[in-house]
Amino acid sequence: MNVFRLVGDLSHLLAILILLWKIWKTRSCSGISGKSQILFALVFTSRYLDLFTNFISPYNTFMKVIYILCAYATVYLIYIKFKATYDSNHDTFRMEFLVVPVGGLAFLVNHDFTPLEILWTFSIYLESVAILPQLFMISKTGEAESITSHYLFALGAYRALYIVNWVYRFYFEGFFDLIAIVAGCVQTILYCDFFYLYITKVMQGKKLSLPA
């Protein structure tokens, strides 16, 4: 554990809590991609199947449980509790276009051809592209609420901090995980345009809207 990973984890947790707070406070999931949230729930489920078989630390176990519970709570709020406010007309990204290729890649490129390792690899690959339905939804509506923008920024910051964490671990611990690093870089690149818009608009008090 180092400060970059810790802050990255906290940024990730903050993003999830911002999203849950936004939905609960407004009693609406307008502007939120339910498909991205389903993908994130799938990410955490497939990654943390070792929850009861591989104990690392109380912190690690606590974060695993929180991520899983929050992911399914978000899906519940979107598709059941506040279903009437869900904008399915704009949340049209085809999830199978991500899940199927990622599943195939996880079988072909992994560290060890065992069920848990393949599922872990699948979760790493899927997380790198799970935000695409949300970004696609924003591109269709042309804008995003400020609170949704804060959620996306915190989520992107988490991944960017993890890249710094990997650099730190490589230089000070000799640790190098090519799969996680490449997937993390892909995920961060997907956020680059959003980061620019966030800094130039949202941080200046303006609503995030895409150029016409």
C-alpha cells in the first residue's frame, strides 16, 4: 500500500458515493447510464469472487464488500427504485459489444489459465471500457449535470492515480503487471476529453456541454 493507491481508492469510493447521493437526493437517475452501472457491478462481482477464499487485509476485504454492495445498490436504484426516471431512450450503447470481446480477450491473454484468474483478467479489461455507455449517453444528450460530472471526474482521477501507483511500485518494489497497466492506460485515455471539459467548464461554474 502506498499513498497513491490509497488516494486512488478513496477517489474511487468518493465517485461511487457521489453517484448514490445524487440519485437518492434528487430521487432521479436522469443522466446516469444504467448500462455502465451494470458493467461495473459485473466488474466487481467477477473480480472479487475470492472474497471468502483469499484474505489479504481488513482494509482490502472492507473495500471489496463496499464496492460490491454499492454497485448493486446503484443498479437497484436505477432499474427498480427510480425506474420511472431512467432515460432508456439515450442509454442505448450495446453492452454485448464490450462484454463479448473482453471475455474472449480474457481467455486468450491472462497470467494463469484458471477460472479465478480469467475472471480477474476479465474484470480488469471490462473496467477499462465500462464507462463507455455513460460517455456515449452524454454524447447523445450533449450535456451532463454538474454532480454527474463530479462523479466522472472522481472516477477518472482514481484510475489516473493508479497509474502513478504502478509507476511507484515498479521503481520501489519491482512490481509490474502489464495487463493492469495497459487496461488502466486505456481507461484513463477515455477520460481525457472529459477532463479537459471538466477543467474548462465545470470548475469555472459552467454546465458541462459538448461542442455543437
